[in-house]
Amino acid sequence: MRSFIRVHGGSAEEVKGEVVREQPLVIWVNGKKFVTLLCSPLKLDCLVVGYLWLEKVIASLDEIARLDVSEVDGRADVTLAREVELPTERILTSGCGGGITFRIDPRLFPRIRSSLRVRPALLSERMKELFAAAVNYRASRGIHGAALSDGERLLVVAEDVGRHNAVDKVMGEALLKGIATADRILLSTGRISSEMLLKAARMEVPLVASRTSPTEMAVSLAEQLGITVVGYVRADNLNVYAGDAVLLDSP
């Protein structure tokens, strides 16, 4: 809890409330400093595992021989079962806090073939459930949420100050729990940028839905990779920017 001044209706008062937490996390791989992420200190093991998998440092959970994460030190030490050449071409993402990703050629991803089809109302219900499960958002605002769904329920939920990190945590928890991501729905409270879209492609997710908008590059990549992109999901409306996984009533 922190004290701050709230101004309302021309008057000011000192109040106490939660403020979203943020800290650096330095990831070391086989004794080498790899990257520093700005993140919320929640589910840090999931963040590390998901980030390494989504950045193609590892191909499976079996490649991690040991993982030690210290929230106090802001450090994660990862020992892999083999030597790896860590990627070096860093890209400053459009994410909160200036996230780091590494160049992954979208041409390396096969086009997703999926029979997943959902009604708009289903996406609205799952988005509502994501906000209901986002306990840190309700406490402090200023934090993003992401979830993996099979359509009927939420399978994994994660929160982080960065929307990219929230998706990394979802992927990491899915790996740790043995939950498949192919043919699932990825929900996010944040903008769907090109990097977010490529994370979905890596997860083999055919449908990405958000409370806000996609970028033009994300939509173009979605058309190329066979991913349905849905934005501005609300109780009674949404926008479909690419793909055919949303069942729409004929006019």
C-alpha cells in the first residue's frame, strides 16, 4: 500500500491504495547473462520458461536441467541440458516498459490449419472471466492480463505490467502444467502488436482476442499465418480484423 493524493471535484485528499509492482529480472542461461526483463514479480518461473520457449532458446521443457529464480535478487539462473547459441539481434518492442524480443522470421512459421470456430458471445464471456480472474488488476489497475482458453473455460491466467510478459507467463505455465496451446484461444487485455501475433503463431493458437486493438502489421501477419484476430471485445460487440474462426450471423 502507498499513500497518494487523489484530486476529485476540485478537492484533494490523501488516500492509501495499491500501486502496480515492477522490477527488473535478469535471466542468465548456462552462466551467461542473456536479457533483463522489466516485469511484475508474479509467476516468475512461468515468465522465464515461457520467454525462453517463445524466443526459441529452448524447444521443450525437458531442455531445462535446473531453474532458480530469486525475486529478492531479481535474478533467474537457467541451466540447460545442452549448450545453446543465444540470439543476439535484439528488438525493442512496442510493449510497456520497452520489452526485448529477438528477431524471428515470420516466414519460418507454417500457416495454421484449425477447425476452431466460436460465437462472439463466447469470446465476450471468456474476456469477462479474464477480468474477473485478474485480481491484481482490480487491486491496482495499471497491469495487463492474458489467458489461454479452450473456449469453454480459462485454462491459464497471468498478469504482468507488460502485455508481452503476460503472454510469456501463460505459455510458461502451460508448459509447466503440460497444457497444449494448439487450437486454443489466446486472450489479452492489451494491444495485439506484431510481436504478440508471432507469439500466438509460435504457440499454434488460431485465434487471438483483445479488449483493445491490433496493429496493421499484426493484421497482415495474421492473414499470412491463418490466425483470426479479434479486437475491442465487449459484452455485445467486437471487431474481427482477420480470419474466419468467429461465426458471424449473415446480414
